[in-house]
Amino acid sequence: AVSVLAVAALILTLREHPDGMHRPFEAWYGNWPSVALASLLFLGFLFGFTTPRRRAEWRNAGLTSAFFISLFTEMFGVPLTIYLLAPALGIPASSFGLQESHLWAYLLSRAGFISLAQGVYLVMGVSVTLIGMGVVLLATGWRQVHAGRGYLVTTGIYRSMRHPQYAGLILTILGFNIQWPTFLTLLMAPVLIVMYLRLAWQEDRELEQEFGDTYRRYSRVVWAFVPRLPSEKAVQELT
């Protein structure tokens, strides 16, 4: 379902914006169908792959949902951040078309480091890479955990990191804040990251209670969020 929504969003975007990145303010914003479609896409992605069950997981999923909804509302609907930022820059909000609304790219070009087009390519390249990595980590971790339900999974992606799903969500949040920063998402991002770090630490404690020494040995050789391939000796000890 998430894949179908993603393809539909891509087709809709290409049909409505055939001229690519050159869209003036009036032609880009106020697009509420895109707000709804993008929000549904990422809410389906979030709840489909995180499957929250406990209160803490639902709280994190709720705040992450608010992050995505506020992001896409400003990305396609009403650009509150631009309305607040434009007077400080001494220019009208209507000067921000699609390219200018990539605010990191715009600020880099305004400071004279690179051109606006180069800034957009840089921002989009970095952000899409982070978001893509996040999606892959989240989906891969979900598949392995549900395939090995009831057992301690230490193979596949879990051989190199303990919390790929939370790492994937953090990368996705960072990627969107690079691609399309807003005041709300920049404020929410640190809160979300801390909440997912706390949730990961809580899961570590629960898994240690459930699996005992096996999990303690696993956590000593496999890091939580940074990929690290353990030595063959360590792998043999785990198995």
C-alpha cells in the first residue's frame, strides 16, 4: 500500500509540475491534495513499519505523525516559516518559489557560497540519500524482526546494528529537515531523536532481562545505531 501511494504521489507531482523545480510561489503552495497524499503516504509508512504496541511507542508515533503532517502542510499548503522568515530577510514571501523554498539552499546562495540551483542539487542529493537509507533500514529491520518473532535476531542487518528501525527513523527526520526545514520540524526533530534514543535504551533493558547473558554479549559487540561488523570470533560467540 505504501509503494502504491508513493507511485501515485510521484505521478501526481509530475503531472501537476511538468516544468520541474521552476515553480513560482502561487503555483506551488495551496496544493492541498498533495498535502493529503504525502501525509497519508508517510503515515502509512510510519505505522506500517513501526507497528506501535506500547504506550511509549504510540506516543513516539503520534509525535512523528505530527512532524510529517506539519512538514507537508508547509511544503505544499501554507508556508508559515517563509511568512515569518521573509520580513527578516527584507523580501516578500511571494519571492519564494519552489527552488527558494529549499531554505538551506537559498541561504547558501544568499551568502554567496554557491548558486541557488547548485544549492538545490546539493540539498536534494544529501536529503534523498538520508531518507532512502532511513527507509531501507526501517523496512529491513521490520522484516527481520517479524520473521523472527519471539527470538533474539542477531543476523542480517542486526549483525551490524541493534536498532536499525530507530536509526532509520532518525535518518528520515534529519533528511527532511535538510530538504525542507521549517521552524516546527526543526524544533520537533531533537525531541523526536531523544525519544527514539530513550525507547531504544528501554528495549535494551527489556531484551537483557529476557535473554540475559546472550543479549549482554550481543550488545557488547554490536553497536546500537552505528553500523559495525563484529569479528568472526564475536559472531561465533553469539551463535
